Amino acid sequence: MIIDATNMITGRMASFAAKQALLGEKVDVINCEKAIIVGDRDGVLHKYWYRARDMGGPVKGPFPSRMPDRMMRRIIRGMLPMDRARGRDAFKRVMCYIGVPDDFKGKETAQVPQASPAKLTTLKTVTIGDICKYIGGKWNE
């Protein structure tokens, strides 16, 4: 299953991907940098910046990812039961990509209707790509 994350609400799309992976299906998420997080732009950016910043002392990790595909994979990981073997196996079936790789060009992508931002009451959204660039991520678009 190939999911196009363009203009999809991140959490709702990630929960759908996690459920499909738990059911045994291989899930590929493309265009991760274009997925959106709902909320005030300044508030969302500050939240992720605060997690990623150096606090001044010796920093030992775990470090938040600054790449959109890894951030999306981590969000999906949080929705899987990683303390059980079925959760770890499901996580191995999930892959996320920046943009559209050559392997997936021309193939049919699945839409997640519950992740559409059409029913949102607010217009305040931030893309994962913007968050990652704000906290120092560097990638070629």
C-alpha cells in the first residue's frame, strides 16, 4: 500500500498506516514533507524547536529527527505496540520517503479520507517540512 501524505493530517494518516501495518500489509508513505500538523504555526514550531535545542549541558540523546521522513516514521512508531513482537514486525513493514521515489512513480496511491483537512474548523496548519527546516533539517527537495 502506498499512501501519499500530501496535505494530509499527520496523526490521522499515521494511525491508519499503523493499523494497516499491524494487519500485515507493507506500507510506504510518500511526500512526508508535505503532511500537515494542525495548530498555530508559532506554537507548533516552538514545541518542536524546544525539543530539538541544545540545553547547554552535555547532550546525550535521544535526539529528535530533523528529516521529514524519519519524523513521520517516528510518529507511526508511537502508534505501534513496540513492546510486543507484532509491533516490532509491523514497524519493519513501514517505510517513509521524501518526495516520490522512482519505484513508486506511476503507481496508484491510497487516500485516507479521515485524514483530509476539509472538515477542519481552523486554517492553522504547518507542514512537517517547515518544522524540520525550522529545527535545522537539510535535504534536497
